[in-house]
Amino acid sequence: MISSVLFVLAISASAADGPSLYSRQLVGFGGWPAGLVSDTRVQYRVPGKRSDSDLFQTTYYGVGGRFQASPAFIDIGPRISIAPIEIFDIEFQGGWTGYAGPFGPIPMSSLEGRIESARAELEGAEIAISKFEVSATPTLKLKVGPVIAYDGINAALVRATKPEGVTERFWREPYRDMVLAYSDWAFEHEGALLFEAMDGDERPRLIFGATARHRFSIVSQDSFTNVGPMVVVRPGTKKGIPTILGRGYFYVVDPERVGTAPNLQFAAIWSFDKELD
């Protein structure tokens, strides 16, 4: 439901002058489709090359892990972050995900009627699926005055276990809201053009603009495209005050949802970067 790419400008920078313990807690929810997720990340980070240049202010290298939980799944695994220059970073991630319960995955025979009809056929059934996944997320960022732009892509190799007795070729993965093969490549291309109305140094932070997302898979050939507004707000400068993110994604390409209600997403994010002695 919530992509890590969206937060890279708002909260990912590591400003500590020495080795630090970085932590981030996200609580997000959305609608159409509905979703709720808690995402916890912890990393040991060391500074990269630092200088007075605008290109080397908050560079870092980090290694750690993350844990996600929702009514549909739990997910755990390692995460490596590399930010050698202000305008570029890349995240490597791996892990195991277990799905179960009424909000979990749905076996699918085709992409047609990919959610509502399939869930009706399986009413009362609980399908347990687990998967292993490795992914890379490179992101380019640019800031000129108050104008911010970023462009990133997530490439993931997904290997899921096919439940015993299931004959359908595909399954709906709840987090991405995509129909995948049990062995598939899933991609997400995401970008935004934003305006920083308040920088958050001595007053609240406010960023708003437009964002676009395109998701597609290689084997199942599922795909959809969304565009819509995005806003990032941090209502205060004291520690402990979360960053609030909201966006509304209208469906412009989708097998079922073009012209329907937009996908609405909201998240509260707390981040801390404690320098170690």
C-alpha cells in the first residue's frame, strides 16, 4: 500500500556526523482497495563522503532490517541502503512474507474480474501462501529552490509457494494489489513533481504536488497506472512529531477501476537518527 520511494525525500536522510542508529516507524492505511500496515525499520548507518558541496551533505551507508505487519500478512527481512550522493540512492531488500486470513491472497485463473468475483468464489475460505522476495530500488532526486522532483523504480523477484490443491495459475498479492504468477518479476515505476512551501527547519514542513505510479509484472502481465495529488506535512519541529503523508491515486489504466473511486493513502511516519558514541 505504501511505497518506500515516496518517503525518500521527506525522512530518509541521515544527518549524523558519525555512526548512528537509524529507526523509522510508519503506520499507514488506505482505501479502494482497503489496507492497513505497520512498517518498522532499523539500520546501523555510517556517513559517506561529506563536504560543503550540496551534493555531499547527508550521504550514508546503512544495513539493518525491517518488519511489516497487516491484517493480510507479516513480512520480515534485511535491508541495505546506499546513498553516496544527494541526488541518488539505492535500497536492496530481501525477506519472507506469510499471508493468511480473509484479507490475504486470492488464487486467480486470469486477470479478468481479478478481485471482487474471485473473493466471492472463495468466501469463507482462508488460503495460506508464503513468498520469498528480493528487490532493488534506485531513486534519482533533484531539488532546485522550492521545487523537488524524484523518479524511482522498484524491481522485485517474487517466488511464492503454491498451496496444495490450488490449480489457478496466478494469485493476487495484497500489498501491491497485483495479480502475479507464483514465480514472477514485479516492477513499480514512481515519480513526483513537488513544491516545498515550508522547509521544516524552524517551522512546520509542507510539500505538495503531483505523483504518478505504474506497476506491471512480467509473467502474469498485470499492470495499472495511477496519477494524483500528494502532500507531505510535518506540523512541528520537535522530536516525536510525525511526518504525515497523503495522496489520492486516480486510475487511468486498470482492468477494473478506471472511473471508480481513487486509491487514497495516508501514513504517519516517525524517524530517529541517534549518533552512537
